[in-house]
Amino acid sequence: MPRIAYLGPQGTFTEQATRALTADFAAELIAHDTVHSALDAVRLGDVEAAGVPMENSVEGAVAATLDGLVGGAPLVAVAELVLPIRFDVLLRPEVDPLHATSVASHPHALAQVRGWLSERLPRALDVPTASTATAAAEVANGTADAAVVAPVATRYHPELTRLASEVADVDDAVTRFLLVRRPGLLPDPTGADRTSIAVVAHDEVGALGEVLSELSLRGINLSRIESRPTKDRLGAYRFFLDFDGHVADTRIGDALTGLHRRCFEVRFLGSFPKADSKPVNVRAADSEQAFRRSMSWLDEVRAGRIA
Amino acid sequence: MPRIAYLGPQGTFTEQATRALTADFAAELIAHDTVHSALDAVRLGDVEAAGVPMENSVEGAVAATLDGLVGGAPLVAVAELVLPIRFDVLLRPEVDPLHATSVASHPHALAQVRGWLSERLPRALDVPTASTATAAAEVANGTADAAVVAPVATRYHPELTRLASEVADVDDAVTRFLLVRRPGLLPDPTGADRTSIAVVAHDEVGALGEVLSELSLRGINLSRIESRPTKDRLGAYRFFLDFDGHVADTRIGDALTGLHRRCFEVRFLGSFPKADSKPVNVRAADSEQAFRRSMSWLDEVRAGRIA
């Protein structure tokens, strides 16, 4: 059975996401304390892959994942999952919600259910914890009356009362997770794929503009750009780019070779089916057929047969 | 002996340029009345090639040549020549220059030696002619006392006195000529080449900008851009682009396939050694080696061997 690492502890949204990302096969999930540790377990071959959080629609990018992906031997993402962030609320069975005096969770989680808590657990004071999973444990051991947790946490605490499910003040908060592996056979193109790369441009006027033009000129839709310091020196940045398309697509390959020529560093971070499965829109000028025709035309021109 | 057409009549700068452009081989030169007629003689196979004027540093583009190159079956330029425009002045042998009463030439030629004429032929009035060659004929038949002509004209009128050579008020007036052929084996790359194309962009916002970006992104130096109406409808233009490099160069081919995909029409008008022989400057990111390395890298990434 393949071993899959994930950012622990047990019972968090990352475990839940990693279970969903590996739902197609039987896997042994292994919690790691940090993203760094989970990714290194992949690099060392201790596990086949790792489930890590990439970005949250409220909190933004997960810096530890961005830095971890490029801080060592190559890794590629082979799948993504977008998980709606809706919480379960667990309660000590003997406590009446209206009289609960404390509610534990990760501060981000507490912030995302503030409205709900003020109505349903009106007397409970916040008990901030390192993770939603820790909060569940605090209720189980009697330190807190209630906990705001990921739905997966309930499997570890069947003794606690589930007061509510699908709790979220804002309906559309989501987190995007990746399943990351060592380089190997890539997922097949589906027509609804995303490609992730990280580039370090040369320190020249207009360098980032040229990077983006390599994409836009080929009609490639950039869905995300994040910058992180390279840590070499102040003012040097690595850009994480996500765009529509698969590295097997000619227009994507063409853009990537352009970036490879002009950038100080290009790291391929994977091509995988988009979580939303929405087919990628390709302009006529950037279709496989247009590329084939333009190459045939150039061959004929170079051979002196047409002009 | 190959037959070569040129824009006549005999004895003009175009004959002189065409002689220089065909100096490597014995050729029979055949004057044509118009650029159109000379180019059609090539298209029909009546001649091997044609010598035509492309642009003048004072007068600008030669519209008849631009329109003629794209108005029919494909033609490609295989050589260019930049000719300094300096005139000979021919005189009837029996006339004293100070008493010459008329000086014949093409109006552009008369304008380019105005200062010289006022000093050396102070009493001569202008006699405008259709070409500098016609002016020489008018002196030969006694209609005018003097003529401002292309140096080559003197070979047709040995009976006339050559009053002066290398006459030009402005020293650096030049005309660029092309030797044009049907498509066939292209001149070999020399490292100091020019490529000419004509493109019709789609009628979309930013279309010309994208065309120019295909060149600039690959570090391709655009040396000239001219627009001519396509004659289909008002506001539709064809752009004539000259840039440094040979179609056999990978960066040039890469840019051309990009243009072919995005443009309504691309015509290749030739790759040939630049008249100035100045080596083309190629950025490291656009070198043959950089292209090769980027393609190898992409192949490895697609095969899942590196990331």
C-alpha cells in the first residue's frame, strides 16, 4: 500500500483533502508536523507523495508550501483539490451549548465562524490552538467545552457530540491542496489542466513583463501569480505562476522554452487536471493545428519552396 | 547567360545597382519600363531575377516595389545593395559650362545637386525629365546643354564631356536595391543577414503590438517598418518588416511561426546578407544554443525525467 505524507496533525482539513486526493487507491496516510517534513519524506522516498495546502481564499498563499516546493530536489504536483472550508462543531456530551464557557480552535477557524459562535455558543470564550485537530483533543480531554474542527476530526472523536456541520459565516471560503510527487510520468492532458512553474527572472528592466508576455502572446491564461523572496538577497524574487494548459500542449511547451531561455531559473511544478474541470479556452491562433501549420509553413519557406 | 530584368531605362542608378548585384556572374540585363513589368518577367520565368529600388534615404520607400512584391505569385529577395547617390554631370562638348543655358534630369536628381548647379552651371535652367537616363539622351540629341545622370549613363554616351563626378549636395544620400527571384534555395546564413516579410494582421486591438512583440521578445532587431494599404478596404494595412537575422536562425523561425499563427497573411520576402555586413547581435537568451537547451529541457520535463 503506498504511503502518503500530509501536513498533520490527524483530523485537519489537510488530512481530509489528502484522503480525497488519494481516494482512487488504498493508501496509508502519515501525518507530518510541517510541510517541510512532509515534502522531504517524498524527496527521500519514504513516501510516494504528500498532500499539502497551497492557498486559501481568505488567508492567501501558504508560504511554507511555496518555499518547500523549491527548497530542495524537484517535486511535481500531480493533482489538486479545492475544498470548501466548512466546519463541524464538537461539544462535550454533558454540556448544554448555551452554557458552554470555552470554544477551542485555530484562530483562523474561530475567525471564520465568529457570527455562528455568537449565536449558538453565546457564553463561550475563545481558546486558540495550534490546529483544529488540537482543539478537538482539548474537548476530548476536558480542557475546553467545544471545538471548531474539520469534519474529518469527528472520526477520531466519536465520543463527542457533533453540535453542527457545514458551519461557515462566509459560504465560499475554500482551500486548494496539491498532491506532490517526485518527477515521473505526468498525468495525461484532459483539456482542462493547470500548469504550475516557479521562475527567477534576470534582474533587468522589463524582465517580469517579458515573462508574462511569453504567456499572453500565446493566449495562455495566467490564473495566479505569487512572489516569494529568493532569500539570496533583498529585492530578488521567485515568481510562482499557475496557468491554464498542460505541458504536453504545444503552446505551453513553446512558452516554457521561451521562459527557460530568458530566465535565470525555471522549475516545472506540475501539470494536472484543474479542480473545476472547466475546459481550457484555446484561441485559434494557439491551437495544436495552428502550431502544426506554422511549422510546416516555416519548413517550406526554409527549403525555398514557398514564400 | 542568365537574363536579369531591371527598372529601366538604361543608364539609371537601378541599372548600375543591378550590375553590381549580378557582378559575380555574366548576365544579360534587360530594361523594363516599370517595376511591375520587371517583377512579372521574373514571375513568368522570362528572366532569372530582377533588380528593383526599395527605398531612398531622401525620398523614402518605393511604393511600386512594395506593392509589386506582394501583388502576384511569391518572390524573394536574395541580395541587397546600398548605393550612394552621387551624380555625374554630362555636357555637350562644344559648350562652356558657364554659358550652358539648360540642365536636364529627373526632378529628384536636380533637387539633390541644387547647390552644385548654382555654382558650376550658373545660367542653366532646369529641364525636368522622366529619368536621369532620358536627360543624358537629351544632351546627346542637342535638346539640352547639360544633364545630371547616374555614373552608368556615361557608358552609353562616350561622345559627351564628363564635367564632374561624385556630385551631391548632401553626402550621405543612398538608395537600397534588391535582387528578387522566384522562391528557390535561399542564400546561406552569414551571421550578418536581413530578413524581409510582409504581414496583414487581424483587425483587433493590439494586433500590431503583438506582431512586434513576437520579434522583440526574441531579441530580434526591427530595422524597418512600412505600411501600405491592402487595397481591400480603407483602414486595412499590410506591414513590410525588415529585421536582423536569417530565416534559418532558430529565433527567426520561432518568431515567424508565431506571426504565421496570429496573422491573416504572412509573406516571406527573403533572407540575404546585409549590405553593411555588420554581424547581427544575438542575446544569450536567443542564441541557437539557448534554443537547443530549452528544447532539451522541455523534452525532459515532458518525459517526467526532470522538473
